[in-house]
Amino acid sequence: MIVLLVVLAAFAAALAQLFAMRFEAGDIYPPYSSLRADPVGVKAFYESLGNLPGMDVNRNYEDESRIDTRQAAFFYFGVSLQMLHFLPRRDVETLENIAAGGGRIVICLYPQAEASPKNRPKAKDAAAAEKQETVPSDTKQKEDAAAAPVDLASRWGVNVAVWEAVSPAAQAVPAPSYFGMPSRDQISWHSSAYFTPGDSAWIPVYEVDGRAVILERKYGRGSLVLATDSYFVSNEAMVKERHPDLLAWLSGPCKKIVFDETHLGLAENKGLIYLFKKYHLQGLLIVLGILGILFIWKNSYSLVPAEAAGANGKEEEAATGKDSLSGFVGMLRRTITPARLLSVCLAEWEKTAQAGRVTTAGKREKIQALIKERKSRGHQESGIVVIYNEVSKILAERKLS
């Protein structure tokens, strides 16, 4: 048994250590998540911004419309190209409201290794489909319309194309038409996608072979930033190829930074445990657990001490097989004393005796005399039995007569 306990304890410790290593590395999370500490995560960038004075850096696990988005920069790293073309309308409107209110939206795509234009709609086709949409008339149609996919690239006036294959030595260089360049350094580029601006409001920031890979535009009081690669914000880039000026430029003038995790499939489930943790009700949870254990114990074992043993040292056996008559006799024994027994019996007999019988008065006198004589002798139970038998003989003589 001791060896078994030691083996189980060692197994539990090893399992806990394995889970701790997995969570510490963060490789259970999607690529370009701020929770990953391995090369394809962005945890180093997240923690670096959080260590800067005056910066408020957080992660987002819920709908952006439920949090404070004023003057905030939202980072969306590792966004799939398909998501850029099929984004729910309500999410698109949320992004636009953030930018129009003075925020900054930064969307960096997941690196594209090869072209796949057949599986995505053309920008003009998506725009034509958007124009043909009808205005919903009831609540359900409005909800369906809010969840309907929208081609975000076409809506914002930008086209996304993909080379047949990206060169391993591709370098992104600053665009000559952009003023206020964040950095003059070349950046290694790991994506084969590039942008073709369809709106003059978009300004190329970085280019690869003359094709824009980072764009920026003003939108209301805020701005939008699009990039076809997320490598330059990864943990690996922080070690091998770090560009602090470009990283600082991503947040713009915003002091509040939000790393979004919902687009990667990481959402917070706000159940009962979340409420207990939020309002610090762990003590109440422990008290409820103790009360539950006491309730189970009370229903399993009686809290009343067991009956003491009898005078002879033996436990009294429970009486079984008793009927209603036995219960009635027991009740009489507890309520009527032996001295009153015959008097009570005589009184009950007088209530039930037939009126108008001549022998009733004479026999009553004989019975009363016997009871009086019995009282003068004492309260022995044997005397009661003798008087009862004599009373029965008197009543029997009356029946014979």
C-alpha cells in the first residue's frame, strides 16, 4: 500500500509538472497569441509594452462592444486571409466604430506560404453581393443580417493578392511615398500576400518588390493599419530581428493597448466560477462546501447518541409484532393508575348499561361494594384481578337471570 501511494504521488507530481510546462510555454494556444512564449507567440511584445510607463495593456476575451474602446489600439495578430474576406457584419461595424471614435485598428495576417486565389471571392463580386442585400424587416432577419459575412477588404477599399511563392530572402523596405517613416531598416518578410490599394486614402508604409505589404489610412478620428505578415511581432523576431521603432509605431498615439484573442478562438466563459472569482466569493464557496458535507453526514449518521444499555447490562431488544390493541393497552397503563382502574371500569360500564333494567341497580350496588372492599385492602394488582373476576360473575348471573 505504501509503494502504491508513493507511485501515485509521483505520477500526480509528474503530471502537474507536465501541465505547468505546457502552460508556461503556451504552445497549447494558437499561433501569434499573446499567451504563447514559444517562437510563434507574441507574449514578449505584450509584456514589453506592459512594462512601459503610462501604458495600459490588456487582453481581450469577449466582444469588443462590451468593453471600453475609447482611444485604444486593438491588435489582431495571426488573422487568416479567409477571415479578412468573411467577417460578420457586426464585427466589421464594431471595428469601424472603434476607429471612428479615435482608436487604432491593427490587423496583421497569418503568413501566406503560397497562392490560393480560387477559394476566395473577387472584390468586385463581394461588393456587388453587398449592394444586392435587402433591408431585413423583422428581428430574426436583422440578426441574420448582422451575422452575414462581409468582405472587409472590399468594404475598406483594398485588394489582397498572393504571389505564387514567397522568396525566403524577401525583404520589406520603407515606401518612398510615406512620410513620418517609423523605421528605415529593412524587414525580412515571410508572407507571399500583398495589397493593392483601391482607395487613395490608403498609404503604403512598407513594400516588397514594389508591392505594398503594410498599409495605413485615416478613418474618422482614428486610423487603420493592415499588414500581410505577423512575423515581425513574434517572439522569434524579438530575439533575431527586433525593430523597436516599427513596434512603437503600431500603437500610434494610443496609451491603451488591447491584444485581441477572440479572433483566435480564445473566448472567456463567464459562468458561475467566473462570478465567484470576480467578486471574491471563494470564502462563501468554501462555506457552502462545508455545509454540504455536514448535510450528507447528518443524513448518513444520526447526531443523537445511541440509547444506553439496560440495568442488566444488556441492550433492550426492539419490540416487534405489536398491533393497535397492544398500543391501546400500553396507553392505558401510562394514563390510569391501579387504584383508579376499577372505578374507571365501573364508570364506563354505567355509561353503556341498558337503562330500565331492574337488575342493573342491584348489581351496581354489589359491584360498588366489591370495589370499596378492594380499596380498603390496598393496591395490589392480584387483588384487582380477584375483584374483576367477581364482577364478571355478577354480570354473568345477570345474563342468566
